[in-house]
Amino acid sequence: MKILTTPWKDDFLELVHQSKKSIKITSPFVKQDICEELINAKNNSSKVELITSFKLMSIYSGSLDISAIENIISNNGTVKNFPKLHSKIYLFDDCKAIISSGNLTYGGLMKNYEYGIYLEDKNILQKISSDFNDLSQNERTGLVKQTDLETVKEILSKIPKVVSPKFPSIEIETPEEKSDVIETSVEPIESSLKGWKLEVFKCVNAIPKQIFTLAEISTFEYHLRTIYPENQHINDKIRQQLQYIRDLGLIEFLGNGKYKKLWK
């Protein structure tokens, strides 16, 4: 075991380069500059799997770069969405790991005061690998696809950026405990969705509460049946569309049949 403090980018990139099969990462914040270095440093034989917190507000605020996600996917990697993610795990070939406070960002690897440990202990690594795989397969974890990214980019292109007063340039990372709800009209979202996604989104939006239940959304079954009379499995379709909407960063599954809107 070894203590790692900032800067630890060189340690990270060396482990990336040494990996032959897999690089598994959990990080809620991800930036393109570090992702580009990761992709350039890795071997062609190693595959990146990233679990992040893919929320519309995170992308809008700049704490999660959509270009970084695209970079991983376009290089044969996998990106998954677990909205409640806070951990930062860096696992290399399931036999070496860094557990750190630092996100996959320049600030997290170089600028902020971060603290972590480097591990090679076989028993601990087996547990870390098992926990990562469990999270990857969790029912609350969704797969982020390129088509999702295109939809999100379309939505964000229609939401005006808030112009803030100009102050001296100071590089700081967005705090993780910020609000995850974006304030916007529904028009940019609705105009970017089609078919079932759009109709189920409209039903969710019609529920006045920020947190809603599957039972509440199921009350729209008759309404949806009038739009799609040929579909004999409306409730199954509703649940499927809620998963799709989650993977656009628009809702969060809270468990026990509860969901949270990530817009207002």
C-alpha cells in the first residue's frame, strides 16, 4: 500500500499504460483533457469502463464533459450512469487499484488537495473488483449510448447559458454537493424527444411533485393506450421509457418505486 497525494497524474497514467486488459473507473466528474491523456496512454488491448453520474445539470454546469464520454465510447470503451455515485475508484486489470478523493479531472489529479491510497493486496483487490462489478450490474445503473449523447447535446443546445459577471480567472472544480436539478422550461427537452420517450416524459412532467412514484406514472396508462392502442404491455413500456429517460440524465431512480425529476 502507498499513500497518494496531489499531484498523482503520473502514477495514474503509468498504471493505465501498464494495463493489458481492463481499466475500470468510477468518477462523478470527468473532463476531456484528462480523458484524452488516458486514451493516449492506454494499450489497444485494454478496455475502459467508466461509471459516472450522468445528469443534465452536471453537463450543463461543466463538471462532466460530454466530449470525454464520447471519447471513451468511440475508443471501444463503455460508459455507465449511476446517478448517486460519489466514489472514485481506479482499477487496473483487477490487480492494482487507486482509491482516492480525486475525480477524473485535471483538478482531481493535479491541482486540488486530494488524498488516496494505491493498493496491490490480492484480497482487497478481489473485493474492490467485486464491488465494481456489482455496481456495474446494479438495476439503478444504465448504459450511456452515443444516441443518448446526441439527444442530450440537442437539449443543451436549446437551453441558454446563464451569463455570469466576469471575475479574475481562478481554476476551481465545481463542488460535488451542488444542486443536480437544472432549471429550464420543458420546451428544449420535449422538442428533442420523439415517440414513447416524449409521451412518457410529458406524463412525468404532468406530475406536480419533484419526486414521484411508479404508481403515479402508471395512472397515465389509459392516456398512453389511446395513443398506442396496439401495445398490450403499456406498464412494461412505461418502465422501459423511464430507464431511457434516466440515461439521458433527466430523472434519477431512488429505489422502492420512487423517481426524482432532474429538471424544474
